[in-house]
Amino acid sequence: MPGLYIGLMSGTSLDGVDGVLAQLGESPTQPKVLASAHIPMPQALRQEFLALNCAGHDELHRGALAANALVGLYAEVVGQLLTSSGTEPAQVQAIGAHGQTVRHQPQAFDGVGYTLQLNQAALLAERCGITVVADFRSRDLAAGGQGAPLVPPFHLAVFGDVQESRAVLNIGGISNITLLPDSAAQSSGAGLLGFDCGPGNALMDAWCERHTGAAYDDQGQWAAQGQVDAALLAAMQQEPFFRQAPPKSTGRDLFNAAWLGQHLSSYAACAPVDVQATLTELTSWACAQSLSNAAGNYRRLVVCGGGARNVFLMQRLAALLPSVRVSTTQDWGVAPSDVEALAFAWLAQQAMLGKPASVAAVTGARGARILGAIYRA
């Protein structure tokens, strides 16, 4: 079902809602972004989502209202996309709306676990008059998978190259990588892989806001003024998640303020600016070692997400991967901030077509599954 699709994403960075209106054909190889929009997350809603990452009072009530508020932002982004492009709601095939992840515990507790994205897809369909596809992760989880990451097949179609093994790195609140083998590697048995690396912007942003009042370290300028504390970095690198073999995924359930506080308790004398430098190095190292440890000859790393705007972080990635060309998705005509929203527009299209969109080798599920629940306009 080629046509116009909208993708909406509010990620673990909690900086706001990104949206794209895209023309998608039968293949996503060359999606055409017609319009993009971003609305910052209101501070009160951001704090509520952060609080809902942990057990608290009256969670069901608060979570339901937070979902309604998020849908208000989603609808506003959709309105901006339609207005700026001169598009009518009836011209849009569907909206892919991811929702806001507040808990991610795949395979935990009872062997199935859960992943929870707050959303109100029915309300969004009513507000916009457009079919909405949501709840993308639960079917993969039900099939024994992690429910994440879901974007590797989209990365393969848009950024893959049969002549060159490449990797796509998304640095949001959490970082995840997709390994795209060239044809020679594929003939040797290498296949599409993707997994979470560890923290992305989440820890850096939280520490920056706590000590400077700014929501994020603009271009990494503050971190660049500090010195990496080698002992603190080594202690954080001992986190078992880093040594866990894929399939694997994580979130704020692990990499949060409590996790950071536990490590900092032994390094109280470390200056705040040096902690920021160390957190930046931790993110850079987690991403770089995910590629370095991968089987294959990867010579290009393509970066998207908010971390692509962190100049110092990008410099550290390049330094840690001296034989790899590090660039951003802008080289392929896709703004780094648009990639995830565009991927969920594609996932919505796959759902509308009734096509499987997950990759068992990536998530660990028993097989590929059709992802998403459809709420008709």
C-alpha cells in the first residue's frame, strides 16, 4: 500500500516528539520525507514519564493521563505536518505512533516479561481522523523476543550496500546499533543483526541538567572541558549488560539515576564536569565496542538520533574507531532526527500491508511477526 504515511516518535531522551510525513513506495529504499516537525516535551510531562519509570503512587491513573497528554502532542505534530505540506488527513494511509516507553523488561520475571509504551491510539485516531498503528513491540515479545530493536530491516533497506559492510548507530536516550553485512559477508553466513549498546544520551542529559540546568550538553561542549576519570569509567564498564551477547535490549529500567548514583557513591570527589566527560566516554565506548566486537569488516558507521548533534561524542567515536569512517545519515539525505520517526512510518506501512516486520535473529523471537495494532480512522 504505497502512499503517504506519518511516523511519530518520542524516545527515551524525553526531549520531545519527532514526526515526519513521508511518501513510501513498495520498497523503503528511497523514502521521500515531505515534512518534519518537532515539539519539545513539556517539563511537567517529562518529569512524569521519568517518575513512571519507577514504582510509585497511583501509577495506573497517572500513566493513563500521561498517555492522553502525549497524544495531545502527537496530534499537534500531525497538524503541523499536514499544514506545512498542504496535505489533507484523507490523503494519509496511516500514522505509526510508537508511544512513550516507561518500562522494558523482556523475558523477565515469568519468562515472557513485558514492555510498556504509554499511548492512546484510539484517541489519536479520533483527534486526527487518520488510521493509527501502535503497539509495535508486544507481538515480538509474545513470540519470545526482546521486542527491540525493531528498526534494523528499515536500516538495511535505506542504508545498506551490497559492496560495503556498514553499521547504523542510533544514539537516543539508549544507543542501539544495526550491522549491515555486504554481499560477501552474507555469502559467508553473516546476517542482519541489531541490538542495544547501552546508554546513549540518558545519563549525560540527566547529569548535565542536574549541574547546569540545561536539558542537554550542547554539542558536548561541557564534557569537552572535563577529564575522564579512569577509575569511574572502569567501574561503570563492569556492568554485566555490556558483556551480554545479543539478542539484547535495555532502557531506563537499568541505566538511570539510581544506577549512576550507585557508581558515583565511591567517587564523591570527582568534579561534575569530569563526570560528564566520563559519561560521554562511557557512551562512546559502549557504541564503539559493540562494533569492534562484531564479526565482519565494518568500515563505515552511520549515526542518527540526538547524539549525532553531539560534536564531542562524534569525535570520541571516531577516535575509538580509527579504521571506520564515522558520518551521519544526512549523507543519505535523511536528517538524523528524522530516522526513527521515518522507521515507524515504514512499520505502519508494513502493518497495513499485513507483512512481517521483525527479524528473529535480531530480537530472538521464534520467527518474524506482523507488528502493530491498527485503529481505523
